[in-house]
Amino acid sequence: MVADEELEEATDLSNSDVCSKYQEASKIVNIALKGLIELCVPGAKILDLCTFGTTVIETQAQRLYTKKVNGISIERGVAFPVCISVNEIVCNHSPLASEELPPLKEGDTVKIDLGCHIDGYISVAAHTVVVGNPEIPPELGNVAVAAYNTMLVAAHALKAGAKNSEVTAAVERITKAYGVNPISFVRMHQMKRFVIDGVKEVALKDYVPEADENDKVPPCQFDHAEVYAIDVALSSGDGKAKSADLRTTVYKRNVEANYRLKMKSSRNLLAEVDKKYPALPFTIRNFSDERTAKMGVTECVSHGLLLPYPSLNEKPGVHVAHFKCTVLLLPSGTVRISGLQLPHYFKTDKTPDQESLNVLNQLKDEEEKRAKKKASKSKRKKKKA
């Protein structure tokens, strides 16, 4: 029992090395996001963007923690496959080489979603951009500003001692003020070592009539030294996104399920998954034999061995924005360690409710103070040099 407690203590934020690994993973996530944003230009292929983002994460991660521990190399690399979802596609689109969609064009709304881990300590982020330099439709500007500000307000509300219902209430309050709707089935999740979808969850909506009883989020309270993905996807429509016609390519191994598979292709696929991706999500694009992987995945999913991350679609013409960041619940408070600033071209004439506005102004003041402190420190270093 003592050994288990020591192990748990060693793998949470009470360990400074663990904090460092989360921070390093976040730096890589932000580097990959910035590179992908620059490549989101007319004519860019979605598959090329996914490949580029994956290469950046893997290359950057392999440069860190190169020393072996007890003769074993530290695992590091992609924690969630790079997904590029365009226009009404909400999330989880990471196409196969044989099923590429048309290249990006001027005015496309692109949602970038990805994750990196160092030794199993995960950082994730999502960002929304527009291709080219078009005039941004007011509805898109509004939903993008709303999604970004909702992420900030939710991160502020998610603190030690608070309940998930309080975060959901904060989300509903600000989205109502902007006149937009959360995507019904998107969840914020606790993350632990090698666990991207933890037990503690936060719903964006308090009640979803169309949801199965088993899909409802149980109440929970947040504690110090926990890590969360603040995941916000909003729509200018009704928010009732459905599984797209696009092939699902992102999956995660369900470690609690076992079944004696009948097909050889299924057994081969599962054996490779157990070897390479025993805990974190992956894309079947990673497998050398695409045809065999597509054949094998069906039986694995039908018996619950693999859990799918299907692409979700809103109705054509509906505007969608997706922002995500990683936060650490430290003794000093909740700290956001991944995610980028809202693109300057997203504007709205709507304002949040007063309570949310107070939070946003407080966050802005804190950000300005940090920037001044950083500039002053840099100036002193230069003067000393």
C-alpha cells in the first residue's frame, strides 16, 4: 500500500520533474501549432499538414530526456494524432493517404487538434484559423471569440475545490451571452500519466436530451496537483453535431476489454497496437499495410477492443470554432501551459455576461503584468551583459 502511494505521489504535480515534463510537452505542442498555422494556405493538403505536425512533435520530443532510466528509454512523442478539421467538420479528422479531401482554399475555417507527451505526461491543444485573407463572416468571428473566451473562463473556473457543475455553469453563462451553442458531446477531461481521457469530466452543457443515460457526466470535485484538458468547441448552429460520413481513423486501445479475435488481420492489428500504442490514441494511417488495418479495425471495434474517435459534423454552412488548452492545478492556482492567442482577425460586437467579463479583464491584467515583468527581466539581463 505504501509503495502504491509513493508511486502515485511520484507521478503527479507534487514532483517537480513531472511538472517539467508537462511544460516541455506543452512547448512542443505550441511549436507544432505555430508551424501548422503558417502552412494553412490555399492549396495545402490536409494529409501533408497532418504529416508535418506529427514530424515536428516526434522530432522535438526525441531531443529531450535522451538518457535511459534503469536501462530503458523514456517514451515520448505524439499523445493525440494531428487532426485537421475543415469548415463544418468539428474534430478528429486525420485522413488516410487513399482518402484525402480537396486541398484548403481561401476562406476555409481550419481546426487544428494535437497532443504531445514526455514520459506519458500529456499536453494537448486545439486552435482555429482561417485560410488566406478573406473578410471574416460576423457569425464566424462571433463563434471564434466566444470559443476562445469560453476556454479562458472555463480554465479559470476549474480550480482545486471547485465542482465540474460549476465549470459547466460558467460555460453555459458565457455561451448564452454570445448566442452560440456548445457541441453537445465534447468533454473536458482530467489527464494522468498515459491517460488522456481520465475519469473526471466536465460537460459543456448541463443537460443533453438526446444523450444516452450512460453518457451523462457524473459529479466530481477537482483537487490540487491534477491536470486537465480544457476543450471547447462551439457552433453558430444548434450544436448537435453528428458522426460524419468520413472514415474514422483515430482510435484508442480499451485496456479493460479482451476477446479472442477471429480474423488474422484483426489479430495482427491488435498485436501491433498493444506493442506501439497500448494506452494513447493513434491513427491507422501509422500502419504500413493500410488495407489490412482497415479490415482488422472493424472486428476490434465491434468487440470493444478499440474505442473510436469519430469525425463529427455540423450542418453545412454552420460556423464552428475549436480551442483547447492544458491546465495544471498548482498550489499557486490554475496555470494554462498550452494553446496560442486568439487570431487578431476574429472580432465580434457581442459582449460576455458581466461575471465572465470580470474574469476576462482579470486574466488580461495578469497577462500584461507577466509581460512587463518578462520584458523588465530581459532588459536587466541585456544591461548586465
